[in-house]
Amino acid sequence: MAGCIRLENLTLGYDRRPAVHHLHGTIEPGAMLAVCGPNGAGKSTLLKGLAGLLAPLGGRIERNGLSSRDIAYLPQIVEIDRAFPVDVHDFIATGAMRRTGLFGTIDRCELARIEAAIATVGLEGFEDRQLCTLSGGQMQRVLFARILVEDQSVILLDEPFGAIDAATIDDLLALISRWRGEGRTIVAVLHELDLVRKAFPQTLLLAREPIFWGETCDALSREHIAAARAMVEAFDREAQECLRDEGAAENAHAL
């Protein structure tokens, strides 16, 4: 099935240290999936893997006809270098690079697409503003506008509602709802569980390993949330023990 993303015993991590493992499941075309879990659960790592930015340590991701070029990825806002000297219009225009190339010309069609995206997120009049002058909510609108310009069938959002005002959240939720109505696949890392219950029909509750993947009302039960917290705490304790053991071994070797 075109657009179906299947995870088979997937393990992802850094420097050969797993951050997410034993993950099985299928993201169907047109799905609206929230990825939730405690801090350190591997949620952002999973999104990077889905985006093709991180190669599996084990298992695989089957994209069934999709390539990384068909996937739009919105990183956490803290990962954006807002000190880089670029204005709002030109930053949003980078969403067209997959069609124009790195040094391609922005033609009338692309320019119209960019202007429409700016209007959709309510940033008309901000085109010449530098990124460093924007509030958190304005910057998040810029990132959503760039996603609009990319115009991909799969959209990955990493904490899109962190530290922004309620009005911006409502506007961006309306845009996500529009994408869903267009049949796009949406996977979003979220901490706002009330918002997840309200707007996302499916949830993957993650704690390095999957706790539950299915209907949101079932995934976010009190029992599952408690299990997720306990599992991440257990992983953290084990990691600290490993670090102490490694440190002791290094000291012994030095002696």
C-alpha cells in the first residue's frame, strides 16, 4: 500500500546505544498518530528515524514506495539556529528546495505557494523580519508555513505546541485538521495529553519500548502512563549503573 510505513523490530539509537527498540507497528496512510511518553522515552529519536535522518541499529523501516523526499519533518524549535541571518520569507522558501534544487529559481508558481503559506499561518507583514526577532509562537507559524510549501504526503511534527500561546495552538491545530482532511499522514510528538485526547485518534505510548499503540483512549489510560514512567525510570537507573561500571573499569585500567 503506497504511503504505508511499517516498523519491524525497529531499534534506533546513537553511538550504538539503543534509544528505542523492539518497535513493531504500521502507520497507515492518512493516520493521525500522536507519539507520547516521558522525557527520555525516545520520541524524537523515533521521528528522526521515520524522517530518514537516523539509520536503524536493528530491524527496519519499510516505507512502501515512499522516500525521505516524500516526508516533511518539523524539528523542535530549539534545533533551529535563529541567529542565522535569514528573513521569514526566505526561510519559508527553503521548503521548495526539493522541487527547485539548492540553487534553483523561485518561479511564479513557487512564489504564489510561499505567499499562500504565509497568509495561511497569519504572518502577512512579517516577510522581512529576521528569525531572531520572532516570538516562539511566530517562529512555530514559520515552521508550519515551510511545511505547507513542502507539500508532502507524510508530515512529522516534533513537539509543535511547546511554549506557545493558546491562540497559536488553536490555529495550528486547525491546519493539522486540514492536512488530515486532505488525506496526509501526520505523526506528532506531543506532551499535552489533554490535546492528544481531543484531537488525535491514535497514540503510540513510548518508553524506549512500546507500552501501547492503538486508540488514544486506551493508550493514555492511567495504568499505561504509570507503566511508561516506571520503564523510563528503570532505563535511567540501568544507564547510571553502566556509567559507574564503565568509569570503574577505566580507572582500574589506568592503575
